[in-house]
Amino acid sequence: MDLEQLASASLVGAVIVLVAIVGARFAGRLGVSGLLLYLVLGLVLGEIVPGLSLDDATLATVLGYTALILILAHGGLTTRVDQLKPVLAPSLALASVGIAVSIAVVAVPLVLWLDVDPQVAVLLGTVLAATDAAAVFSVMRRIRVSERVRTLLEAEAGFNDAPVVVIVSVVAGGAWGSTSGWWIPVVVLAELIGGAIVGVAAGYGARLILPRLALPAVGLYPIAALAMIVLSYGLASVFHASGFMAVYLSAIIIGSTARLPHRKSIVGFADGLSWIAEIGLFVMLGLLADVSRLPESLGIALVVVLLLTFLARPLAAVISLTPFRLGKKVIGFTSVAGLRGAVPIVFAAIPLGLGMPGAEIVFDTTLIVVLILLVVQTPLMPFLGRRIGVCLPEQVHELELESAPLDGMSAVVLGVDVPEKSALAGVYVLEMGLPKGAVVSLVIRSGETLVPTEDTRIRPRDQLVVVSTEEAQIEVEKRIQLLSEGGRLARWYRGEN
């Protein structure tokens, strides 16, 4: 690529991103997913601008994996360990037993009813068994479902990429027909365990390192955090373990760090990269598709949509979750919330890149299924959530605390944003009862800064600047969170509670 080509590529790329961003806003108003817009944009561009078509499926897979790493990193950073623990076992069951059930329910009828080649049928069942992290993170955080349901579905999307990648690689590669059936679950389990070990080790390593780096610029902290998450993927892959599992777990552990410096900057940086990754990923997969070839797979795709929607996903949810006694509402919503997006298409590009016979059918069918589900299923999620009873009628945003170290002073600055309906609003500074070593130094209100006294009353949308010693930081954060939940009544409790 020369400088002239770079200029052209920059122009086209910037226009595509801006169109995608503006279009996503209007797509939300129309009740459809912005992810659908990105995919359609890629399909249209590939047809009207032949030079933009992407013919290298292997390159598409590599770029797709890169985008998934960024998307999973953001999802992990915004999921706390205490949120994950109650749903860890059921989410792992969905990502393992649920996948096996879904593959069988989709593949067997395709072989028996439509005489589809068994290898193609198993691949279709496998790539479409994985829910999409981008779609789940985007939709679940917009429709205000209960925290338990949201975390369950997000964790499933974070975990189920790993086993699907292994199965697709075995089935699409030369090992199909020569590998014993019992060997596949053994390989899957080994890769998951290996990825989990690497992810946990990388996450706790980052927990120790990041608060002690004392970097010269705030902008370096998000880069350092993301580099450590990407490092976990590389380490896991080197050891032939699940890189996706490592990324998701390391990001969760880093995001749950109590003394994570500049948390808001790190999460905001990851959020921006995740959006770029989603836009680029869906547009790229649209460019990879051959629209003229799609009608040939339409019949199979319609059958697969019906199997997935009415048999595979409900059975997978019931069989996987019933032992955990999560309740009919949770299981019912999980049965209809198996959101598909770019992830199945990325995995469907693997056999395409390997040149496997029937790979075009797998890719084209997967693309059509994802398009149909994005058009029909995703817009129905808010309605279904309300009908089933898992949506919250009113949800107060969690109190946000941003910490920044004061290097050389053994102190930290905490920034506290007070949401509109937080119980912290109405509390006097005197009533906050902050631990020894902490003080509210500034209140930013409607763009004006004031130095608070004991009689200063906190109002909604205030921003508080709290200075604390490093030793008291964790207790200060606990105390402020307690105040955000209990308000003035929390003054009867000590920070350590």
C-alpha cells in the first residue's frame, strides 16, 4: 500500500464508520439492532463497490478473532466477580451442555429431513450454537433486565466461544471422520481449563501491577490494561488453550479490582474499541458474503431458524438450567434470548478458509439465519422481557467511582458521580461518615465548583471529589456505595459494614 492508497482507504474507512455511527442512532429509534445495519452496510458496499469485496476468508477469520478479543475485553471489564459468582455454574452449563444439545437438535433433522451432508450439518449446528457477545452485551444492557439474567446471558456469550472454536476446527479440518467422538469433549475441556488458568493468572497479575505502575500519563493506563488482557489471549494460544476464555476471565478480574486506577478511562477506552470492533466486524463479514449465492441456501436457513428458535434453544436452556433452580422466568427468558450475530459468521468463515467441501453452504446459511434473527428476534427482546417478567420497571444506574493515584503522596483521588435517583442525594456531608483519612474536598454542581462544609447537602447529578489515603481507599468506596443504597439511614452503620 502506497501513500495514495492509504489516503483513499482512510477516506473510505472514515465515511463507513461515520455512516455506521449515525445509522445506529436511527436504527435504535426504529427498534432494530444497529448490528443489523452494519451487516447490511457491508453487503450493500460489496455489491455496489466491487473493489471493497473481501475474498480472503482466512484474513476475515483473523480480523474477526481480533474484533472478538476487543468485544470480550469490554464485556469482561464491565462484569464484576461478585455478579458472576451466583451464575457461574449455570452459565458454564449453557456454554457446554447447552451447546451439545443445540448441535444435536439442529444437525440431526438436517441430515434426516433434508439429506444434508453430516459434516455440513454438524458445522451448521456448531457455529449457530454460539450466542454473540456483541449482540448480548448491546441488547441486554439496553432493555434493563435483572442483573442475574443479564450476567447469566453475558457470561454464556463470553464462555461459549471457546468450545465452539475447538469443535469447528476438528469438524472442518482433516480430523473429521478419523477422530473418536469421545475425544472432542476431552479436547474442549482441556482447552477451557487451560484458558481459565491463564486468564485468572493474567488477571491477578494485572491486579498487582496496574495500581503500582505510576505511569506519567492517564492515557497509558487503558493501553496497559488492554495489553495485559490481550497478553492473556496470546499466552493461552501458545499453550494451545482457549484464548477467548483467558481474555474474558482476565478482563473480569481486572475490572473487579478495587484499586484499579482511572477505571472510567479504562472502561471508556475499551468501550470505544469495542464499538469500532463491532462496526468493522459486521461490515467486513458483509463484504465477505456473495449476495448472488445466498438464495441457494435460503431453504436450509429457514429450517434452521425454526429449529433454533422453537427447539434447540429452549431445550438447551431447560436441560442446562433446570438443575440450578433458577425459576421459570429466568429459564423462559433464556430460552428466547439466544442472540446470534457476528460470532457464528466468523466461525462459519473457518471452513471457508480451509476450502472444505460444502463450506459455502455453511457460511451462506449462517449469514441468512443471523440476518433473520437480527430482524425478528432482537427487536422482540424488550417486549418478551416485560411479558416474562425479568425486566425491571425502574433501574437506578450504579454509582460510579473513579480513582486516580497521587504519586509520591500515598493518597488517591476518588471521583463520584451521583445518579439522578441515588439514595446518596439528600445526604449532608456531615452524615456521610467517611473513614479516617478521607474527606470530601470539592463538589461540582451544574458546572460550578464549591468547597463543601459539613452542612453541604448532596444533590442529584453532583460530582464529588474525595481525597483518601491509600490505606482507607477500599473502606471509603464501600462506605460511599453503602450510602448510595441506604442514603441517610446508612449513617447508622460504619464503613466496614
